[in-house]
Amino acid sequence: MKNTFYNLKKSWQYSKGYRKYLFIYMFFGILSIICNVLNPLLVAQLIIDITNQSINGLITTGFYIFLLSVGTWLFWMFGNFASNKFSRGLLVKLQCSLAEETLFLKQKELSTNSSGVFADRINNDCNSIKHIFTELSHTIITTMANLGIMVAVFVINKYVFCYYVVIVTLITLFNHLRYKYYFKMDKEIREINENNTGIVSELIRGLKDIKVLNAINGFTKKMRERFTTSNQMRYKLVKKDAILWTGISVIENLGKFGFIILAVILIKNNLLTFAAFIVLYTYQDRVFGLLENFNYVTQYIKDYNLSCNRIFEIILHKNFEKEKFGLVNLDKASGNFEFKHVSFGYNDEKILKDLNFKIKENETVAFVGKSGSGKSTIFNLITKLYETDKGTITIDGYDINDLSCDSIRGNMSLITQDPYIFNFSIRENLALVKEDMTDEEMIEACKLAQIHDYIMTLPDKYDTLVGEGGVTLSGGQRQRLAIARALLKKTEIILFDEATSALDNETQKEIQNAINNMKGEYTILIIAHRLSTVINSDRILFVDDGRVIAAGTHDELMEKCEAYKHLYETELV
């Protein structure tokens, strides 16, 4: 109960702005329940009128039943409208909050967990709890009505009341066994479904590679194994649940038959009138529904708590670490960087080892070296996707750990080797970084990135949809669009992480010219595999085994760094 109240309190926070619809739902729910309680009484009266052959009574009672039925339907309809308005509002707020908090998780959490862990919780778990308050309201109202009926049964006939208590208790015991088994299995199934969601996501993202690798058989075998395991567990759950439900149904039907036998005995002994029998028989389903309703909401609450625990462990960062930033605001960074004795590793593997270097504002600096030397890791630390194990990184003299998120990432534009283009139009992809961009700014950035002319050949031009991951664009076009997107931010610091690697020589030259045009006005950091693209940099830092082993211009390194000279000459061959 403590966990339930805690989860309800947290969930209630997301209903702000929609709570009036819950009260509207409760109002119509009460009216609907009153109609349902009155209906059996009118049906009993109808039977009595038939027995007494009262024509006027039949017409009057029939008319009341008609009004009650129409009223019940109208109250249900209006209540349903209000319920959906409330539940959908709660769902949207909760999903947005969960998605937003997922964006603030540490990169290692996103890297070490399957995408299905987050997708399944945002979609399925949030959807599972959206009706909690309307369900509880309905249960409370219905339970109160059914308790009123139990009191009426007690007043009408104490023998029947005691009989109902025995039957309802037996049904409750069976339901307890059912729920205990159900939720143990359901938790395991949800964890498996997370993995299934993850592998489906990988199927979509890696479809091209699966095809060209001719790995369709291997991948489908892996999917079949996971889906089979999930379905077998679900079948096992459904099978056991069906057996227990059958037991409950048998008890309930035996209870109804036993009531008739008991009623006959009581009528013969003048302990029950025929009219009272009709009323009690008509209320029979409502009596059984008393605990059925309770059992249902018990099941729903357990399911709700399970979903809440999975959602709030992300939102409240119980099992998932959130990125941490400082409070210092740096409106406009100049672009001075310094790494002081920085060490970092992924898991137990050390990548950077006592790394030291300085970068001045408006300087163009290139990082070169063999694959795995730690170049991209430097960018991951500068953008604070990861935190250092040891040492200090400063931006304009401020410790990066003291700066706010906007002070760091709002002052940088990162263009990666494999940029992600979203399933939006070209214009919408660009507007992600600058919502108030003008057409002139958009076109200027695309011209500088050498992609404007291609965009103008498309049927919808800048409003063309590019597909998931920018699938309709070539690798070079995706990178040029990413460059345009970064240039729109107009930050003082621009990071190029192998940003020209997928471009043809002619386009690479044009991009290189664009970078050269920005020299002296921006702090530009470049990670390059091809040294020919960075020979005009102000400085080149040669990184090897997590350290800067040499620094200088291209000509200086050719003279004093044999490793750099060898790398450059190898490229020319």
C-alpha cells in the first residue's frame, strides 16, 4: 500500500490541467451507478406486475425502465468522454516527461542498455497507467453501490447474506492465487519484451547491413528464438490463468445454483417471500461483482505499480544515472580549452592517459593519429557526453563540471562522422537547432555546406521528408545536411569529427574551403583520418595511446615527428 500511495502521488502530479475531467467523470459515474442499482428493482417490479396482470403497472414500469436505460447510456457516454480527456492528458504529460528524462541520462546508460528498455517504458508502461485514477474512481463508486446492495440483502434476508459472504470469500481466495502467479510471470515477460523491442529496433536500423552481409538467416533465427521464448511464457501464463479463471467461474456458477436451492428451502419454510426472492436474485450479479470489482482493481494496481516502478526509476534516476551539470552560465564562449592531466576509460579499458594540451580561441586545431588512439573520446569529453576519471577540462578558464548544459553544448556545434538525420523534412531537421531560423539563414547555411543545389532538385525542396535516419539521402548528403544544421547554430566553437570522411574529393574540397573561410573567426577542432584535409590547420596534435606525443604545424611535424611523417607518407601511396 505504501508503494501504491507513493506512485499515485507521483502520477497525480502529471494530471494538472486535466483534473476537472476526472471530477466530471465521477459525477456521471455516480449517476450511471444509481441507474444500474435502480434497474434491478424496476425489473423485479415488472415481474410482479406481470404476475398480478397489472396493465397500467406494466406500462408505467416499462416507461421508467426505458428512461433509466437512456439515462444510463447518456451518463456513460459523457463520462467516457471526460475519462478519455483526463487519461490522454495524463498519458501525454507522462510520456513527454519520461522521454525528456531519457535524454538527460548519462551516455553510458544509453550505450549499455537496449533501446527497447526505454521504448517499451515510454510506450507500453505509460499506456498501462493512464487509466489509474478513472479506474479507482469507478471502483470506489461501484464498491459503495455494491456495499449498499449487501446492506439491502442483509436487511431482506440474513440467511442469504451469510451465504453470499461464504461464496464471495471462496472466490477471493482463488483470485488471490491467480494474481500472485500472474504478476510474477508478467514481470519476467515485460523484461523479455524489452529485449524484443530492442531487436526489432536493430532490425529496422540495420536492415541494409543485414542484407549486404547476407545475414538474414542468422538474424531471423535470433529473432525467432527471442519471440518464441516470449510467446511460450505468455502461453504458459494464459494457460494457468485460464485454469484458475475456470475454477472461479465454477465456484460462482455453483454459488448461483446454490442460491436457488437455498431460496426454495427458505420459501418453503416461509423465511423468504417470492417478491424478495426476485429482488435478491436480480441483485445476485452485483453481489458477486463486489469482490470481482475489488479483485480487478487489485490486479490493476499491481500492474500499475509494476509500470510505475519501471517509469519512475528513469524519471527519478533510481537505477539510471542522470547527467550532472554545474550552475555557472557562460552566455558566449570564446573557445579557449585546456586539458590538465586528463585520464578516461570506457569500463576498465583506459583510453586517455594523463592527457595535456591547450587550445586558444579562434584557433583551428586538428587531432590526428591511428584508430583507437583516443581522438573521438576527446570530443566526447569536451561535449560532456562522458566525464573524466581524473584531471580537469576547462572552457574559457571555467571547469567544465561547473558549467551549465547550455553553457557547454549551446556554445558548440558538433558534426560527426555518422550524423543522425531524423524522419522529418529537411526544413524541420534544420529547425531543430534554431526554431526561429529564417529562410535566408537556412539557405545560407545549406549553401555553405554545399547541399542547397541538391535540395532545390527535390520535388518538395526544403519540405522533402528524408526518412528514418535520412535513408533517402546518400552518406555525403547526410553529412552536408548535418554540417548545415551545425552552422545554423552560429556557435563560436565548431567540432568536426571525421565530418568529411564520406564525401567525394570534389565535395570534400568545397567543404574544406568552407572551413578555411571560417578560420580566424571560430575555434575549430577537427578530427581527421585523412591528413590532407588538415595540413592547413594552425596546429596539429598527434595523439597516440591516449597522449599527445607531438604538436605543431604540418611542416613542423613532418620534421620532428616520425610517426606523423610515416602516417602522412602512407596516405600518399
